[in-house]
Amino acid sequence: MCGIVGILGKHQVAPLMVEALKRLEYRGYDSAGIATLDDGTLDRRRATGKLINLSDLLVTEPLAGLSGIGHTRWATHGKPTQANAHPHQAGRVAVVHNGIIENFSTLRAELEAGGATFQTETDTEVVVHLCDSHLRAGKTPLEAARLTLARLHGAFALVFLFAGQDDLLIAARRGSPLAIGYGEGEAFVGSDALALAPLTNRIAYLEEGDHAVVTRNVITVYDETDAEVERKIETTDLDHLLVDKGRYKHFMAKEIHEQPAVLADALARYTDPSTGRIDMETGLDVSRFDRVVLVACGTAHYACHVAKYWFEDLLRLPVEIEVASEFRYREPPLNERTLGIFVSQSGETADTLAALRYVRAQGGMIVSMVNVDSSTIARESDLALPILAGPEIGVASTKAFACQLLTLAAFAISTASRRGTITGDREAELVRALRTLPELVTRALDLEPTIADLSREVAKATDVLFLGRGTMYPIALEGALKLKEISYIHAEGYASGELKHGPIALVDEFVPVVVLAPSGNLHDKSMSNMEEVMARDGKVLLVTDSDGAKAATGEPWAALELPDCAPIVAPILYAIPMQLLSYHCALQKGTDVDQPRNLAKSVTVE
């Protein structure tokens, strides 16, 4: 959500900043802008829409300078207009900002009473006016920035650029991530290391409450008490991750098709085929826990929903799944016998991070599953397990969801084995099942032409229902979310048994109903639900396996037959056609698949 880049360079920074911002497009945005210093004079260019609009503007109205800041904005306060786009400027200071200033109304009223004139609807503008008021009072840039930061409430990342200060950026982090890049006679700031990868591979991450004085040759970091501190400089290997779409039209399509490969990578990390065991040295005292709490947002929450079935079945422990934004304010009773598991693709999700800190304060153990090893959630965990999905650029999560599920499954098996709630033979059986996933997913992807044909009809609908039982229920929820996210078709996922308790009122010949029903002990009940839909002229798309297809009753509108699989891998496998269906419906609707309206990849505000 929003993207920041700052450069103190040796070359003209405008084109460099635009390229860096392109690497942050995956985070979601609706406007973009840059500000530079040329002979000490601040100037800026801003545009709504995609970065190509900013690039076009810079052709006709170029910006010179070796120092600058840039931003991609996802609107919070104020509509996505050019006036509201970042950087914001007042007097001698320009700022880019991720996050939310919660007390901006109070600060704005105070500043207006002092004569400040506001040009935007944003909360960010109070930051530049407040800082400039301190500069006008004779404070140095560092003093002005510190006095400004002391007045701000909320979660934010900020970078200040000052007129007349060609060799200075001040960066601050409270709640939103910021990385500092070290170059040779150059220095960089970015929302994440990926943005800075073409510029440097030497990165340090600001910790909560830090601010940094950045010059080309010296970078000094201070903690929340203004004490000078050292932050570890890491050497990253991200430059090779500058991804393109390859032969695919969209990143989402590419990432769907990368799933066999990334699952194989995760399997290589977490399973040992020679022993039939999970290779996951956690160092956790698994006898300590009598309760598991799974916390996440969005698609990651549905991965937790699936994992609840696995954990209760294999570990025989009570498991709760929590939406992070609700959990953090409910303040549930926890203790040192609680195992908190936090799932986040970015590792920076604000609500999930706040929930993690609450569990920590209650004495619980923290395990996280993230796609960014260096993220805040990973750094604040007792154990951080990488999901190994690689960069996911499409806003709608696909391969990260699959890898979250695989990592959760491996952790559940490993923990159950160490608790003694499953035998070695059972562990080996489950590991063998997991290791079939790359082939199974490859075979599921072969159904794409059929799914593309079906999407032509589904895309005509204004409402779609997804039904599932057991671990298929969370996949129904995820299937509905995907369709909503990228095709803008209203969709809802339900436990099949809940059909009679309300949703069946929506069923008619115009409402497609996707029924996820692999063979097994719940298949007959799913068929009964499917019959109820067809009796009301509902258009059923049945997703099942060969045995399930043979045992199906009635004649659904269409059927997709997936390969037979073990129950533990079925949720991962059955998510594939849901992703493909959503993708091809979006193509039919002509929506922006990779960057759907109003959505952001990394949600770093509440």
C-alpha cells in the first residue's frame, strides 16, 4: 500500500525514481509523483493513474536534480487527484508518506489558526506545514523533523526533502516499513528492498520508532529516544528478482502457472524424501502449548481457515482463527501456553503486526509465515518460516496462497509428530501426499482452456455462489474473494450445509453456483446440496475428482474433473481452478487484472 523511494545520487534521479516506483506498482496505487532538488530548489511533478502518466508528464515537463523523493499513492484521506498526490510541499520542505496520521484534524486546525493555507484533502499535508513552521522558526532540518514526528499519532513511514539541502534526506518509520540503501557515494530509501535492488544490494531496515539522517556518505540511525543506534546492513540478492510477465499477458497468469515450481521449492526446503519426515527445525517446546490462535487478513485468513482443520485433526489442540483487525481490539484472554501463528504475504500487514504484538505482550509464543524474510513480522517472531513463493506482483494472491497452505501443512505435521499425536508412519504418509503437489497442480493447470470457455458464461452473472464442506469451505470463501477482487462480480462463499439457511433464496437460472466436492465422506451431503440448487434452476459448476464425478447425482451445468489426491492436499489443488476461473472472468470483463481498482498488495494501514 503506497510506495516510497528516495535517492541521493550521482546521476539525474527522476528516471531512476520512476524505475524504482515501477517495482512498487504491485503494492497498489492510484497516483504517483516525484520531487527533486536542482541547485537547491524544490520542484515536483505529479499525475493520477498509472506511472505511464507521470512518465509522459516528465517528457513534457522534465525535472532535473541529483536528489529526490518519489511516491505511489493509494488514497486514504482525499480522492485520487493530482492535488492530493504526493510528494506534498510547503515552503522549504517536501514529504512522501505511507500510512495514516490519526490526529491530522487537530493538527490542521492548529496550523490553519496559525495562518497555514492547505491545498489538499490529505492527512499528509499537515506534516509538511508542521515541519515548515519549525524551519521558519529557525530550527535545523533535523530539529524540525524531530519536532514534527513528536506531534504525529498513527502508523507511518515518512521521507523529508529540504530546499537548499542537496545532500540530505530524513527518513522515519512508525508502523510502516522503510529500508535504507547504502551505495558508493550514494544513498537510497525505499518502502522495501525490491524497489532499491537495481541501485544497491546493501540494505538496512529501520526498526519501529527509528529515524535516519541520510547523506551520500554517512547514514546515522536514531531510535525513538533519539539515541544513535546501529542497524544491521544486509547484502541482498534481489536484483535477479526484477520480474517481467514473460510470455503471459498478466503477472497473475504467470504467478498461477509458477505454482508447481514454487511448491516444489517449498517442498525441497521442508520435506526430506529419504526419511519421509518434515525437515523443519523449529526449536519450539511443543509440549508447552494447549491452544493455537491463527491470525491473518484476506486470503491469508482463508489459508488459516484451512489450517484449522489440519491442526485440530493432527495436533488435537483447540484452534481459533482470527481476523487480525478484529482480534487486536477484542483483547482476548491469552497466556504463555498460547501459540500464535501469523500469516502475511508481505510481513508488514498493519493489523496482523498489531495482533502479533498483543500476543507477545500476553506471553504467547510467536510463529510467522511470510514471503519476505526481512519483514517486520518475521523479525518480531520467535520463529519465522518463509513460504518461498518468490515475488508476487499481482495484487490478488495466488502462488503465495498455495505456499502459505503448504507451509502451514508442513508445520502442522512436524508439530504433531513432535507432540506424539501422529506416528512416524502417518507422518511419512502425509509427506508423500505433499510431494505429489507439483504434478497434481500441473495437471489442474491443463484444465485452463475448459475453464476459459466456462468463464464466458460465468462472467455474465451479477452474483455467483461458491459452496464447499470441510476444507473446501475455506476454498469456497477464497474462490468468491478472487472473483470479487479482479472481475468485480459479486460473489459469496458458504459452507454447503448453510445453503438452506439463507443463500438459497438467491438461486435462480441466472446465478452460477460453484460446488467444490471431492470424493470422500462429505461427498454425498454435497450432492444433496447441489440437488437443492438444481431443483431451483441454479446453474451448477461441479468441481470434483473422477470418483466424485461418477457418484454425482443429477446433471450439473458443467463439471471440472481434477486428479485424485489425498485429503491434505485437496485445498491447495482445488484452489487452482478457482484462480483460473476468476482470471478468465476478469479477462471477459476487461478489468485491470494485476492492479484491480481500490486494492493494494500490502496493507500497511488499518
